[in-house]
Amino acid sequence: MKKMMHKIGLLLGMTFIVMSLQAQTPPHPGDGSGGGPGAGDPPVGAPLDGGLSLLIALGTAYGFSKIKRK
């Protein structure tokens, strides 16, 4: 019973943490914050190439090391 209560508490805790970490919506492009270059452009998303390339390289190296051990 005690283990079940710990599991339920952990599940609820993680659920509330995930719900509180939701991303905020970006500000409206015409919110009047300055008039610098590109002030009216919509925000640009984060590039995925650098992180994805790193993950692929690490996964390849890990797989190669596993094959080499056998």
C-alpha cells in the first residue's frame, strides 16, 4: 500500500510539474515595443540542426561502441 501511495504521489507531482512548465505564447508582433529592425517580424523558432546533429553523432558513436564490444 505504501509503495502504491508513493507511485501515485510521484505521478501527480510529475503531472503538476509538466503542466506548470508549459511554454508561453509569443507576444503579438505589433505590440508597440520599439521600432528597431525587424520589430514587426514574427519571432523565429529555435534552430534544430545543431542539437539534432549532435544527438545523431552521439547515438552513432554509442552504437559503434556497443558493436565493437561484442
